[in-house]
Amino acid sequence: MAEEHQLRSEAGLYFGVLVERVWEQKMLVLLVTGLFVLAGAAYALLAAPVYEAKAYLQKPSIADVAALNQGRGASDLVPRLTAKNVYDAFLGTLQSEQLRRDFFVHGYLPRLAEQERQEGREELYAQFVRQFVFVVDRQDAGRLLMTVQADEPQKAVQWLTDYLAQAQKQAKKEILEDVRSGAAAMAASLARSISEGRENARKEREDEIARLGEALKVAESVGLQKPPMIGTGLSAEVSSGMTGTLSYLRGVTALRAELENLRSRKSDDPFVPKLRQMQAGMAFYQGLEVDPSAFQIYRLDGLVEEPVTPLKPRKALIIVLSLIGGLLVGMIVALLRVFARLTKGGVSVKS
């Protein structure tokens, strides 16, 4: 116990002497710290500022996409478009490599200084990708944060709004092409139905002419000019049976009149089921046009505001870290000098 107490006393004495020796070189520590602070302040003042503009994007509401669903949902050819369908198409365009490359050439490079454009194209594109960032909200997968960094706040906001506008324009164009394609497919389907209905009506008329022609031959062979007079109780039953093999009971006069009417018919349209409805539907789909301004493919949560303070350099943090780093380095240098002197002079610290 006595030895342990003695070791502790010696360690405490050793540490106290060491602190005293370092304190004697406080000016050195302050000098190193001052140099670090000056270097940090110079960097904070001279480094090019970086500003960041933000936009929070969400899927549109049902009302925002209502204009796209005109005439949709009646067939598998034209299913209804949901807000999620439209928003997913927009996000796909927003983050596509094609849009990035196009904006890089036409929107990004023209706003760079001449000296900046002297760098290699691939280096500039890598820088562009680092400046345009997309972050999906972990709590809401449908919410996307887009950030754009630039050396000027106005430039960051302009790039962000231009990029969103170009993505929206391209996505709307693709969505409208799909809408027109679906409308054209629906119009073609209705056109085929109309054509098939007319063809069926024509064939049915030809079949009816053939049946009535045979019935006329039978009526002529039996000399039946007019329908037979039948008692009141049986008239309805027999009249309903004057078709098929009993069509001859209509009589020669009626059969000839029906045949003449069928042969002289100019159009079978009145006998095509739901023809007018199909024609109206075909005309609707053929003339369907959706105004791009009549629907929205995303909603902006809040406003795209111009940043006031730069994202970096963070001047206060840089100066604080420079102060802490200067103090640590200064103390280390002071300790090294203390040990160097003691080793050189062969003097014990405890003395």
C-alpha cells in the first residue's frame, strides 16, 4: 500500500511538473493557435460560397389528373390513370439519364463561366451530378426532395426551377402520347365494331332475302295470296309462327312486298345494334385532345425559396474547429519541445 501511494504521488508530481513546463511555453501555444485561426478565417472568407435551393415534391391529387381520364375506364384498352401512375411517370423522367444529359448541355453549361467550361466534359458532368441531388423521404416514399447547389443563390433557384419545368414538359409530352395512343386504339376498336355490325346486318338481310324467297315459292305453289283467316283465339299463336318454315303463310302479296323492300334497302345502319352510340364514341376518341395545362403531374410542397446563407463554407464552424485544432497542435508542439529539452539535457522532469 505504501509503494502504491508513493507511485501515485510521483505520478501526480510528474504530471504537475509537465503542465508547468508546457505553461511556460504558452506563447508558443497561442502563436500556433493564432496561425490556425488565421488560416481558418482566411479559408472561410476566401472560399467560394455554395448555396443550395430545395424543392419538396409530392404526387398530385385526384382532381389534378381528372382531365386525363376523359373517356377512360370503359375498356381495358384505356384504363383509368391514377395520381400515382402520373407521378411515377414524372419521377421516372425527372431522374432519367436522358433528361440529365439534355439539361447539362442546354441548361447547365451555358450558365457556367468561360473559365469553368474549359474543364473536361466528363469532369463537368460529374460535378453537375453532384450538384443535382434527389433524396426520397424515408417516412413517405412518394415524397421527394430535390436539391441544387450553385455558387450564387439566384443561379441555384434558376437551375432548380428550369430543371423541374423541363422534366414536367417532357413527362407531360410522354403521358399525352400514351393518352392519344389509347384513344386511337379505342377509336380503331369502335371502328372495327361498326364495320363488323354493318357486315352482320348485310349478311342477315341477305339471309332474310333467301328465306323469304323460298317462302314465296311455297306460297305460290299452294296458291296462297293472302294470309289465311284464323279464329281470334288462334290468331296470335299462328301469327307468331309465320317465320321459318311457316313464312309462306304470310301470303304471296306480303312476301313479295317484303322482298322488294329488303332488296331496295340502301343502308343497313338502322338495323345495327347500338350503331349510333359506337359512332359517337369513335368520333369522341378520334377528336380527343387534352390541354397540357389542364392537368398536373406533381405538387410542390411549399415554395422554392432563394437561400439566404450559404451551405458552405460554414464560417463559424470553421473558426471554432481552427481554434480547437490550433490549441491541440500547439500543446503537442509544446510537449515535444519539453521532452526534447529534457532528453537533450538529461534532466528529469521531476527536478
